Amino acid sequence: MELREMISTELVRAPGVWDGLTARLAEQAGFGALCASGFAISAALGYPDAELYTMSENLQAVRTVREASTLPVIADIDTGYGNAVNAARTARRFADAGVAAVFMEDQRSPKRCPLIPGAAVDLVDVTEAEGKVRAVKDAAGDMIVIARTDATGDGALRRAEAYVRAGADMIMPVTKTFATVEEWARCREVAGVPLTATLTASAWTEREFTPEVMEQIGVRLALLPTQVLMAVTGSAQRCLQRLAAGEPPAEVSADGLDHHVFVGLIGMDEIERQQRAYLPAAVS
């Protein structure tokens, strides 16, 4: 089922992934869509989420996610990597990669991560931001265009209206945009289009946005951008610390996946089937 159809009939939850392995695991877990999380992709490159990577690096990561999974991908295109003309080119490249939806924020490039306590963000003028959304929509083809706003209060409502006028299919307030469920409901009423919510780890939306609440306030797409990243990082950190402390590798390995289970998860059985079919002389 295509993402647009899914959103029209149900609440879609999409975990944050950043490479082929996490994409494959998310599909095997039973999710119906994936979020190519900019926060996670940046972290996987060894950078904080401050738009330090390029559009091409982001696009390459998204292509890897697409290749590893059959699920629709919602991609983070940050600020569009420049002005409206740059953003349009970005949209075309991601559409060509088979992405189902993109979300773009209204910060000035380079962006600042809104998850950092006390970090002030610099927003582009609403007229300029509206033009960027229009440019992305015109270039997007069948992709869903999600306009993210880092504004707050009434300013966020005015921007939501402007972005919908420009063609946005959905509006995405960040976790700092509103402080109450009622404000989210007001945004849905003002915008007149479905909302996308980020249920970021440790954010108030993660705690309070139950499926019932999201249904009431018009959220049709719930992104889970950091939960997998935090879980994987915590496990890897503990494993490495134990190995560095001199614990026997066999004891550390015993707490992880069995090797044969792992190679099954990443598709070795299918590769062996292909080898038997196409390389009979190479298989004893």
C-alpha cells in the first residue's frame, strides 16, 4: 500500500533508521513505513544534528535504506540545503530515489537542532519559507510534502496556514512548537491538513501522544526518530566498554545475537539461494 493511502486510512508509525541493517530490522519487526532520520544519519556519520553533512551524503544514506527495504520511506531533507531553488533540486533528487515523503524545516541554513536545551533557532522569513515549500511541492511529483515549523504559538499557526497555501500535504510542528495537546488540535483546525508528530525519545510528545490522542488531534503520521538510535548506541557502548576492560569476547558475545540468527536476519539464506541458482559450479 502506498504511503498516501496508508495515511488516509490509519495512523502510520515510522521508526528512525539510518542504514540498510536498521531498515531491514524495522521491516522485519512489522512496521509499515520508515523514517530516514536526519538526526540518526548525522550521528552515523559521526556528527551532531547541525546540518554538517551534505545533501549528497544524506541522499546516499536514504538510497541505502530504500535498497534494503520494500517499505515507503519518509526522508528528512533538513532546510532543503539552501534557498528555494536548492530545495527544489533536493526534492527532485529524493523523488528520483523513490522516497515516498520528505519533510523540510523553516530554519535558516545551517540549521540548529531543536532538541538541544536552550538552543535558539533562526527562522527564515515566512514569505521566503512559503516560497521554499511551493518550490519543493512543484518539484516533488507524487511525493508527500511535509512542512515542518520550528516556530511557536500563534507564529506557528500563521506559518502552518502559509505552508498549506503553498501546497504542503501535512504540517509537522516540532516538539517545542506547542506545549499542550489542545494547541496541537488548534493547529490541525487552522491548517486543515493532517499533522505529522515526532515522538522523540524523552520528549513530552513521546509520553503523551497515545494513538487515541493522535486520532483526536489529527496526527496521521507519527515518527519515532531516535528510539532505535539510542537503543543501539547504548548496547554498542556497553559492549565496547566490556571488551576494552578485558572481558572475554565469548562472554560479551553471549549477551548479543547468535551469529547464525544474525546472518539470517540480514538475508544470507536468499543470497545462498541465488548462488545455487546462478553459480552452480561455485557451490559444492
